[in-house]
Amino acid sequence: MTRLARLDAIDRRVSAAMVVTPRADGSARPGVAALRRFSQAGSYGVGWIVVFALFGVLTDGIARGLVAAACVVAMLAFNTVVKNAIKRPRPVTKAIDHSPTSWSMPSAHTSMAMVGAATMQVIVPELAALWWGVAAALAISRVMLGMHYLADVLAGAVLGIACGLLVAAPLVRSVHASW
């Protein structure tokens, strides 16, 4: 067995152990519905775009909010290109009866969340710990629900943090706070 195959096997075992599996009777465990809703807020960057709009209106940073939203959407597009190049299948073990149709690696929810946190750190820096905490929680929720392997989330985090800190945050910082 190659090193890569061994790492993949470890990743699959660790990830499966993190999934909140249904009860023996097939019913969902407590909190899974809330976890799914929280995770779904990251779909297509919608949750972050709502946060950008809200804080844009509240802080006179509408222009920054629009640029931040564009960065999250661009991250989704870039992530899709990377997914289609890697083509890693989704996990088999699930917490819910839902399976995305796209490839698994890297996690787009995670990469968009990291870009969202990096840009919100520019827009509302006093809440930086909150933004990064939400991004991390969203990333872990993807493994707990069985939507991604842990390695998918880690790859999405690295990709999102790099793009967020090196591209999105400086771009948002360069935009005047209001129109």
C-alpha cells in the first residue's frame, strides 16, 4: 500500500468516526437538523453574502460588502475547477439522507467560509474571533454530516485561507468603506 493510499484510509476512518450517524432505528440524533441548517447556510456562499449585506448597511461599507460577496462567489468558481481536477468521490457514511452531486475535494463550504471570515475581519475587525469561529464550525459540520472527509475540509481551509488572506482581504481593504 502506498503512502497516499494509507493516508486516504486513515482519512476515511477518522472522518467516518466524526459523522453523527443516525440511531439504530434510523432516526436522526438530536441536533442534527440544526447542524444541517447551519451547514446549509454556507451553500453557494449565501450565508456570507447575507452577513456582508447586513454589515454593509450597518457600517456604511456597502462597496466592501459587494466586493467581499464577489470574492466568495469567485472562491466557489475556483473551488469547482479544483474539484473537477481532483475528482474525489463523496463519503459513504452520512448523518442525513442527502448527498451532493459534486466531487468532494476540496470542500467549497469550507473555502468560502474562510474567504468570508478573512473579508469580515476587514469589514468588522473587532469581531474577528467570531468570523473565524463560524468558519471553523461550518467546516467541521461538513465532516459531522458526512458531506466531506476531514482531508477535504483541511484542503478547503488551506485554499480558502490562502485566497482570503492573500487576495480577498487586501481587495476588500482597498475598497473605500462607503459609496
